[in-house]
Amino acid sequence: MNSEASYEGGMEEKEKEEVQTNNQHELLQRKKNAVLVDGVILNGPAADSKMGEKFVEEVSKVIMEDVIKKAADVTEKVCEWQPPEKLKMLLDLELKDTGETYQRLMEFCQNVIKFSVKTNHPRFFNQLYAGIDYYSLAARFITEALNPSVYTYEVSPVFLLVEEAVLKKMIEFIGWKEGDGIFNPGGSVSNMYAMNLARYKHFPDIKEKGLSEMPRLVLFTSEECHYSVKKAASFLGIGTQNVYFIKTDERGKMIPEELEKQVQRARKEGSAPFFVSATAGTTVLGAFDPLDEIADICEKYDLWLHVDASWGGSALLSRKHRKLLQGIHRANSVAWNPHKMLMAGIQCCALLVKDNSNLLKRCYSANASYLFQQDKFYDISYDTGDKSIQCSRRADAFKFWMTWKALGTTGLEERVNRALALSRYLVDEIKKREGFQLLLEPEYANICFWYIPPSLRNMEKGHEFWEKLSHKQEENNKSCKPMTKDDGVV
Amino acid sequence: MNSEASYEGGMEEKEKEEVQTNNQHELLQRKKNAVLVDGVILNGPAADSKMGEKFVEEVSKVIMEDVIKKAADVTEKVCEWQPPEKLKMLLDLELKDTGETYQRLMEFCQNVIKFSVKTNHPRFFNQLYAGIDYYSLAARFITEALNPSVYTYEVSPVFLLVEEAVLKKMIEFIGWKEGDGIFNPGGSVSNMYAMNLARYKHFPDIKEKGLSEMPRLVLFTSEECHYSVKKAASFLGIGTQNVYFIKTDERGKMIPEELEKQVQRARKEGSAPFFVSATAGTTVLGAFDPLDEIADICEKYDLWLHVDASWGGSALLSRKHRKLLQGIHRANSVAWNPHKMLMAGIQCCALLVKDNSNLLKRCYSANASYLFQQDKFYDISYDTGDKSIQCSRRADAFKFWMTWKALGTTGLEERVNRALALSRYLVDEIKKREGFQLLLEPEYANICFWYIPPSLRNMEKGHEFWEKLSHKQEENNKSCKPMTKDDGVV
């Protein structure tokens, strides 16, 4: 806030007077001892910390009432919907020359919450995450307040050790004896990391020389993969044409024989196949590629096997469901997002790497001497910042660590089992209910189904039926979306 | 937490009894109406929300006392230092099968705070950010609680509009009439975005075909640039050899004549020069490259001009200091991190692009139909997720919007002016004080100086002196570090 005078709301008259007297006293003191440079008084606080603290405290109360408590209340709305132009007016977004009053700032916070989608709500089904985890949330508040950046031990001692502990445990669940890894801003970025690591492993010169003198690199993934594989190929200079999409079976799983054919085709073309991105939990169907058979092919043709388990990785924590990822220990790298089914909060994504020869660091280091001095007074292997494509990096591992500490592995396992039991229940309900048609029996938490409007219910399910149904869905803006909420059974 | 029984601390006896009675009642009800699938009771809450809420509330209190209030207290320690092995033991990092007690979880939170570096502390000088901004912090708590992902309007209506408003205002301060942009996870990633955009602009085929059929791409940056430019060249498949580092003058600024020579050299070699990354505020010296002269060369040779103003961009808000970035309006793209001098909290970084022909979207889109349906009931130009290399993306613009609303442009300007006045003050003090030697007169907030130990103070400043001094610095682990804190005058 720009000046103390603009603090108008949220206080009793008496309190106001007290604050004013204190302020006047402070001002006098300040003037007396002022150090003036270029017209700025340098000593004394830059901000009004008392008012700031009060603001944080009041907003925290609003958050507790309007976001956290309402999150559990199924009778509340998921979203107070407004179209863009109207919402702009309601929010008063314009940034002005002078600061707003305390009262107005509180209103902004209330409005932002009011018109935002409550992704914690039991009926939020839009994406591959949902619900609230209180322990993760508390950890997130801590990191926001501490404002760390995870690159060197001296500036982030706790969070670097926490990241190490979490990575170690995730590696254990993948089934590797050892490994390395890094938390980064998303599954998409994790896939990029892996792709770049793989080409560096095959052609270490690439870091210095780039691709222009290299043979054409080719990589493989299924037709049902996440779109980030394509984005990665483009961003890394490989080109989307050099992503060979492998056919999937009727359940959306990559067909290993088709993969082998495409690898052979790439070889015949004189290009350099180097990387397979298998998917464990596809975005739409929730399909798991057959990792063991894919790993055989990767070994045979010396290809890096990456598993995009951003969505499906959480099943590793369930003794009942981890068989979905059978063979994952044979992968060279794995992307796994605890911010999805494990509810760690956006973002919380790890790339895990089987290699233990410091490949991550060799591939990504730039040896910036201002940050990663070699003459520190502690073991500099804890300065993991040079493994990253980022400089500042968030302490994303901590929130997941906190949840894991709170629930234990057993509690996380229950979370996964519960999500999949809920999916099973939904499938049974869809089957029972008129006007709903299941697309296929799910193996994970994605349930794809059609809603059949009354006008089409008596039609034969031939070509005309599907055409009309598809058209109706478009009209209703109800395309096949994953249903993954691990709550909301009424 | 794993079970209600483990909730041992933080309550009075009477409260405990009450909770137990309520719990028993709830349990009975639940059993009565239970829907059982695969051994999981599906109806009823997945987590104990009352205990969870209490935990969040208590942790919030600890944050207020131990992080936020202590942040303003210069008598507190910046860090309770412990070496890695000892800290591991103190923290009890191991992740176990069963959850920990409520009391133990509270202790974890307290310890994490205790042993973390207080980056809000007035004496925190380690990196290019410092201090606490209460309004930004409140906004950060809101986004953590709402847990949004900014890709489609339907799931993030408020935060997409806020991002648009902030980008628009930043574009105004750069001096463009229009433009585009995206908040992303850091200055390093912003530089990557820009580099990829530039090559796509020059060779649109690159997205599909990749670099293997392209001429060798060459880019230019100064010797004093941030290390991320090199990382970007490697990650994007261009190769670090194809980064031509341009000599700087004695103040650390790129020498335009040297740039032109190197562009000509690259052309003679038959390679394809395409991109210049100028720096506005270098990491060590705080130097600003001469943008106008560099822009002339970029225009002459048809090169994309990117300005890495991650650190220096904030000066644009000061009428007094914006001349440091004279010519920035001629850039094709700008990286600017409000999480540094403007204290928006890590991370808050924008890439801004002058182009208004939807270049960002054309370059980055993958048209994932499950997320970016074309048949929605609102203007889908608000679905900005397809401009990004990420899928989930954090609402980083909101915290900066909140600070801007609270302080107004004038307040942000004061923040910048204050930081630079403090730097001026420090320079004057260094000059006055025995045993300190200024490296050069700063133009920004980076002050580089030597500490001269008593044993060297009477030596002549020849070769031997500098060698000994440099050796001493290594011994003392006191290399030349930027001093940028906008507080801490004692």
C-alpha cells in the first residue's frame, strides 16, 4: 500500500488512533536520524511491516474460510462462472499509479477467490488432479513465506536435503538400487529433460556442437502419448517429424511389434533412433504401455527408455496396482508428478534417472563460477543447481515430503487404492444408468463414457448414431474428459 | 496423518474428549451407510478435514511468528547453520511406512523453518533477491490454497485475466504499443523461449524438421551474460560452440563493434546468425549493454534482439533509472523477473514478445484436443496454455499484480529508487572505510569490492598484491558477490 493514510478498514476507531500516534512518533524519530541519499531516506523500514503482517493475517483467515473450509463442502459452488469481458469489469484489473486502500485490497482477495475455480472442491472434475491435502498445503505456505531458491546448500540447506530424501524414496519405488533426479516445473519439462539426457548419452558432443552436424535423431512414442513429447522434440531442435508415433491397441497401449518395425524403418532411413518415451497412464484413456516388452526392444536396439509416468506413477505406491507399471525398473528415466493423484499441489514433478555416473550434472552443467564456487566449506555435491536448466528453482519436493511424513507410505497407498475403487464404483454406476455408455473398461482412474441424449436412445448403434452423438456432444461442449476425482461419491 | 489416534498434541484434555466423541459418532454413521468397493469405504471424507484445518491454522501461526515477524528483526539470525550430515540427523528426513503424530509434524515444520535460511531477513545478501513483500505473500497463499493451473479459461478464469493485465502493463513499460507474453519458471527458461521463438521466426520449418537439415545456427551474447544463455543453446540443440561470446568493455558492457565483427565472421563461415541476447543488468557487475547500438546491428543483419533484463528490467519502473535500458523498445523479446528487485517471490518471471501475429502460439502450440477444444462457449483466445512449453503452469502473475495494486506504479518506483540509493550509500561507505577497495563505480545495485586483510594493506598494488589478495579471498571463501539487498543500512 502506498501510504499509511490509505489504511481505512479492518480496525476499530481506538486501534486507528493508537496506530496513528505510533506512526507519528516513528516518523519524528526517523526524520531525526535520517540518512538521505538521492532523496531517499535509507534507514528505517522500507515497508510498514505492522500493516503488512495484519494484511497477511486477515487474508489467511479469508483463505481458511473461503478456500479451505468450503473445499470440503459439497453444497458450495465449484465456480461462480463469468464470461471473460464481464469478469474483467468485476475484478478491476487495471494497474494504476497509486496504491489501493487496505479495504480495497481485501476486496480484491475476496473477489479473486470468489470467481476462481475451487479445484479443492469435491465436484471439481476438470483435470487430472483434485481435492485438498492439508499437510502439503501447510508445507506450501512455509515455502512461500521462506521464499527459498534451491540451487546451493548454503542458501537452501533444508530443502536440498529434503529433495534428496524424497528422490531416494521415489527411486526405491521404481525399483532401482540407485539413481539421481531433480524436481522441475512439470511433466512436460521432465520429458524434455529425459530426451536431452538421452541424446547427450548417445552423442556427448551434442552439448557443444549442437545438432547441425549430427545424423537425424529419431524418437518413438505412442499415438496416445501426452502432447508434451511433441513439444519437447520441437523445442530441443529435433523436430516433430522425427517423432515416430507408434500405433496403439484397442486399449490405447503401445504395440511393441509396431515399435520394433518403426525402429527398423528409422535405421534403414539412415537416421539415428535414440529414445523411446513409453507412457504409464495416458491422458485420455489412462492406458499403460507394456514396459517389459518395450524395454526388450530398447535393449536390443540400444535406445534410452523413458517412462512418462506423470499420471500413472502414483500407482507404484499401491501393492495392489503397481503391476500396471510392471518393468518400470528397466527404464533409464521416469517422469512422475506427485501433484496429480497424490495431491501434493501444483507443481510437484520429479524426473528420475537410473544413471549414477553424474550424467544429469555433466549434461546440464554450465559451471557458473559466481554461484557454484569450488572452494566452499561444505561438500559441494549438495549444490544441485547445476543439474538444472533453471537457475532459481522452487522447493517443490518439500510439500510431498510433508504429506508422506503425515500419511506414511501406507496412507499414500490408501489414497491410490481409494481413487481406483472410486473409479470402479463410477463404472458400475454408468453401466446401471440409462443414457450412459462406457467407452471401455478402465484400468486406471480415467473413465471415458458417452452421455446419450433421450432423442438417440432408441437408435441402432450404427454409423448414423455415432455421427449424431458426436455432433450432440460438440453442441453440448461435452467431449470425452477424464474423470479422476478421488472423492465425490454422493 | 495416518489415524486420528496419532493426534496427541496441541489440544486441551476437554477438547480431546470432544473430538473423540464426535469421531466415534461419525464412525458409527459411516459404517451404517458404507459403500464398499475393493475393501475401500468410498463415501465419507477421505481425510480428517477438521484435524487438517487445525494443522494448517497452527502452522500458519508458526509462519507468522517465526518467518514473517522475525523477517523484520535484524537481531535474529539469518541462518542456524549446520553441515549436511548433521542437519540430516536433526531433521529426521526418512520417509516411513506409517504416518507421524500431529505433534511430530508440528515439530518438523518448526525445524524446517529453524534451519532454513531466512531470505526475508534484512541481512540476507546471498542472491539477487531479498526482503519481504506482504501483499505478494498474501497472494501466494491464495494461489497455493486455490491450487490453480493456468492453461484454460474454464479452469483459471481469474488468473488468466490477471496475467493478461500484468503482461499488458509490462509491455507498456518496455515501450511497445502491443505485444504478447507468458509467465514461466524463470529467467533461464525465458531466455530459452526467446531463442526458440527467434529461430522459428527465421526458419518456421524448424518446428517440424528440426536442426539436422538446417545450416549451423549462431547466436551472440556478451562474455558477462548469464550462464543460462549457454544452457539454452545446449538444450535447444544449437550447441554451446555456436554461442559467440562478445567482448565487453571495462564496465562489463557488450562492445557493439565487436558484435558486428562476430556477426560478419559467422556469415563468412557460412553459418546462420539469428539471435543476439543482450543483457540489461549482468549478474556479477550489474552492467547494461548498449541496447540502441546493438539494435542498429540487429536491424542491419536481420537478427532477433532479445534482452535478458531478468535482473535489470525493474529499473524500467523508475523514471530516474530507466535510461539504463535506453533502446529496449527496439527489442523483439525481453525477459524480466519481478521476483528479484520488485520482491514478488520466487518464481515470477515473464517473457515478453513484441510480435503481435500470434508467433508465441504458432511456435509452441501442439493443439492437444483433450485440453484445448475448439468448440467452447467462450473466446478460446483466453486458453493460453498452448503458448507454453508446460502443461500445468502456476499463476505467478497474480502475486506481482497484488503488489502492484497495493503499491501502485509510484510505490514500485520508490522500491527501485530506494535499492539504488542504498547501493550508492554502500559505495560511499566502502570508499571511506579502511581495508575495502571498490572494484568499479556501479551503475546498478551490484557493488563489487575487495576486502583487503591487514597484512596486505601496506603493499603496493602490483602483480604480487593482486595474486596474494585473490589467494586470501579463496581461503576465506569470500569471492566477489553481488550485494543487492534493499535494506540493512545500520
